[in-house]
Amino acid sequence: MAINVLLLGAGGLAFALLGDSWWQLLNAAFLAIVFTQFAFIGHDAGHHQIYTSRRSNSVVGYAHGAVTGISFRWWVAKHNLHHANPNHEGDDPDLDIAALAFSRKQSENKTGVYRWVTKYQGFLFFPLLLVEAVMLRIASVDAVLRREVKRPVMEAVLLVVPLAGFLTALFTVLSPGLAVLFIVVHQGLMGVYLGSCFAPNHKGMPILTREEKVDHLRKQVLTSRNVSGGRWVDVLLGGLNYQIEHHLFPHMPRVNLRRAQPVVQSFCERHGVPYMQAGLFASYAMVLRHLHDAGAALRRPPALANAASES
């Protein structure tokens, strides 16, 4: 957390020193990385991974939510539903995305522009992530306005005040056009970074229906994928690369996930539970292949699609 604060301060200092310069777009990219690292800490706080005190974790979560523009309590409620039933149709909110289908069955229900997007979602996935950070902000504001969070007034202040300060600084120091470009680069790259860290965890792994009953171990392990690599992957993905261990022990501090990994893998091997682990780029390839396959039926000529459905 201290390193993240220092990096944020460095970005702020660079912003002040550069002034109305096109070099600010590089600073926007740098700050997109820093903001995503703040989001990782917010994730850890939401799982009570940092402190033994619930209050201390909440304070950190609210503070990091204010920086990233994400409602802490809205995100925690949504994320808890995901952890309870990962990759479960009808129960996992991370499978309920209007522009994407994660199974051929889901793709059949898409209409309008969403149907076209689903048709080519394997190619459009990373471009779509450019709006992910903005969509998280919009969903946060919507949850606060609907009073779906525990302290809506406080969360509203935490969302509005930092954003107002951010926009005021941009449009005071930069020309209007450059300020807009700064926002586009910053929010776009933050969305891509966030989505690229969460996507390898479950996408392309088995999707379970409500009728399929499995024990807790298999529910969490069969639907999750680890991303292998050195400590640079740990930092890059904020510990989310140990997704299996994180799902089995969601309160475990991030630093211990690396130590738990060989223990969990060995246990799964002894008990015949498939344990999926792949490199970073291999996991992205699995995700894209899965998305492309999920939209396959929409790419068939109408006559072939009808024949396939009749058969």
C-alpha cells in the first residue's frame, strides 16, 4: 500500500511538472496501472485479507474505492455472490454480461447489437475491456442512487469528491482536448488491465448449472484456473493468479497464496480433482477460444443453423 501511494504521488508530481504537454498521455497510462493496483488492494480489503479487524479492512476498502471510482460495498456484495457460486449459470453475476456469452446456450438469447457483438466476441473481447472501468463507475453510481449499499451518502461523497478533484485538475492544467484524451487513455487502459487480470481466472472453465451438485472443493477448483509464473506475475495480477487457492481460502492474505499453492495442488492430485494451471498468454488463448466457440452458432449461415437446431 505504501508503494502504491508513492507511485500515485509520483504520477501527481509528474502531472504538475509536465503541464499542458502530450507527454501527459504516458502519465495517464502509468496512472492507469497505479489505479488498478489500488483496486487489487480494495479487493483484498473486501475479503478481509489485510487486517484481523473488519473495521480496518473496511476503512482501507472505502479509501481505495474512492481512488478507483468503484463503490466498495456494491462491489463486495457482487463479488461475494461470485465466490459463492463461481461459473454457475443464473447464480454467478460475472456470467451475466449483456455484451458477452459464455456458452452457446447464452448466445442464443442475445438480440440486437448484443447478438452481433457475441457473434465476434472472440475478436472483440479485449477492445470491449476499454470501457470496463467506466462501466464499473456507472454501476457504482447506480447502486448508490438506488441505495443498494449500506452507507449511500458516504459512498456518494467518496465517489463524487475524488472524481471532481480529478476532473478539476485535468481541465485546469490541460487544454480541453488533451484533458479528454487523458481520461480516455487512463480509463481505457485501466479497464483493459482490470479485465485482463480477472478474465483468465474462470473464463473457459466448466460452467455448472443449478442442477449440478458438487461439493465445495470441486465447486471452487473445477471452475477456476491458476496463472503460473514468477513473482512478477504475482505483482502484475495482484495475487489473482492463485485463483484456486483464493477461492478455497478467500480470507487468506495474498502473500500466503504462493505458499498454499503446492499444498492445494498436491491434495487435488491425490484425490483425483482436476487442477488447471497455465501460463499467462496460454490462459488468454483459452479464454479467447472459449468465447469464439460460444458464439459459433451465430456465425453459421441461417440454413445450417436451422438444420443444426433441428438435428
